[in-house]
Amino acid sequence: MTAVVDLQARKIASEWHGGGGSALYVLASSGAIVRGVEAEIDDAIYVNGDDENNLAELSFLREYVDVKGHRGPQRGWGCLSW
């Protein structure tokens, strides 16, 4: 179950990151949850939250980050693919 949730978080982060220097890019590429990721997700919700699907994806990702907390790169993260 955890791998499915991680995969979903990785996929969403990869779709919403703001480029190579963004906190969501770090999450998408390594599984690390770094400072600034919450603000990046909140900004995306503010700008794109009027669309129900966008809001659902971004809200899931925000909850994922809140539950997991800040952490370093995750072993096997790059093997999670869709």
C-alpha cells in the first residue's frame, strides 16, 4: 500500500513541479521532502484550485507531505514508475 501512495505522490509532484530547482522537483526525483515544498503546493492550490481535479491531486500531495514530514532521499524512489 505504501508503494502505491508513494507512486501517486511522485507522479503528482512530477506533474506540478516548477523546474529543476523547485522543492516539488526534489520530491519527484528523489522522494526527499525539503523546506519550501509546502509553500509550493499551497501556491499551486491557490492558482489552480478552482479545478476540482487539480484541487484533489494537490490536496492529496499536501496531506502526503504533512504526514511524511521533512526527510532525505528515499531508497528505491527512482524505481517507482507509472
